[in-house]
Amino acid sequence: MTYNEMNKNALCWINQVIKPAHEATISVFDHGLLYGDGIFEGLRFYHGKTFMLKAHLERLQLSARAIGLELPCDQQQITTAIEQLIEQYPGDAGYLRLVVTRGEGSLGIDPRKCARPNLFIIADELSVMDVSDSSQGIKLHVAQTRRLPVECLDPKIKSLNYLNNILARIEANQAGMDEALMLNLDGYVSEGSVDNIFIITDGILKTPPLGDGLLAGVTRAVIIEVAKQAAIPCEEISLTLPDLVQAQECFLTGTGAELIPVRQIGQHFLESPEIALTPILMQGFRDKIADYCR
């Protein structure tokens, strides 16, 4: 099966035009392609409405500001483009990839060589992990590849530079696992290759603080809010591998991943607790989506 056959329903908004994604093109001289100079946001839409759109667009603006990139469209124009794209997409739920590149320029990394940024939005389906039944829990590989230090690349910037994460995922693939867990240089748990991580120990929900080198995930923030509403104590605290091994529950969150339980970390299998809190949080997350997108 060819790429176009697998993604026959994918659409792309580019330069004010919506077309089949395989027909959308950018220049080989675009610095997003040549040097990974750009930013992106991944968004989900349900029942024809984009979930947490404002939060995603605000993060996009912060990322753009952090790398000195002027967005070619304002938030209202982007919102309109997304609405038009969803309206034409053959389904009422899916995934959106919003990409802003530095734009076309001559060879060399100097951003001043690019006259105008490019913005495009892809609507398609997304499967973050190739697992037959993620509801039963996935296998998490502890990668040797460490998360880039905050001092080298601020994780708040959702940039096109994903090689660090890709190397960790390659390790997981080679180990026959579903996802990679990345530690920071101090040995503390940071995040997965494309998701944030939570554990539950003795009824307390725990997740690493942003200072440990992880992206400020939009879904992460929603889960923290869901826990608060469900009266589940939540701590943002540095975590070690022993903390994960001793946990009763573990799950990953992200726009693409949504909420995926973890059943195995390295060679250690998590034992199912008598009273699991993950299903409560998962249901609370689904309720949030339903309320937001009704």
C-alpha cells in the first residue's frame, strides 16, 4: 500500500487553499526542511470542534516568540483556517498538525535569509503507538538517549527539532517496546518521546515538574485539572526510576496519545491495584472533551 493510499483522506490547508495533503508542497529551500527551523502544534478535533484550541495557539505564539519567528497569520486567521479544514475533512474527529517554518531562503542557517515564514495545517488520522489494545497498557523502554538540558534547548519551545526524541524511539523499537522514556542528565524522569508521564503511588498522582526538561503538555494540564476536580491529590515532583518501579499505576498523556496506561517499564511489570485511579482520570478526561466539544 502506498503512502497516498494510506492517507487518502488527509487534507492540507496551505497558502489559503485546501487540497489533498499529498498535493501540498513546500520549497526544498525552506529552512524548516533544511535545518528544522520552525515550530508546530498537534491538535485533536472531536465532533467537528478543536479541543483546547486557545491553549494550543497560545503555546504556538510562545514558541514563535522564543525563536524570533513572526507568525504569518494571527490567531483568528489560524482559527478560521482550522474551521475550514475541519469542515471539509471527511469525518467529525481527527488530528491536526499545524506547522510554521522559517520559510524559503538561501543555503546557510542565518534566519535573516528567509523572507517570510510558511504556515500549513494537515488534517488526518493519527496512531501514536502501534499497539493492538493500548487500554491494556503499553511497554515502556528506558532510553539511554537523555533529554536535552533546558539550558541547551528550552522544552517549552515545540520545535521541528525532534531528532533527540526520534533516537529514543528508535531504541524502543529495537527493544521491542511501544514507547521510550527519557531521563534528563541528572537521571530524573523527564517524559516520553512524544508524551508526558504520570504515576500513581498510594493514591497520589505524581508527574515531573517542568524544570526537569519536559514539554508543558496541554493534555498534561487537563489531567492535573481533572485530578483536582476528582479530589485526587497531585504533586509535580522529580521522579526517579525506582519511583516508577514502585508505582501502582502509570500512564502517558499527550494530544496524540490522549491517555495511555503503561503496564511495563523496562523489565518490570506494574501490578494492578485493587482500586485503580487511572480509569477515573480517563473518564474525567473524556468528560472534559465532551463538555468542550458539545
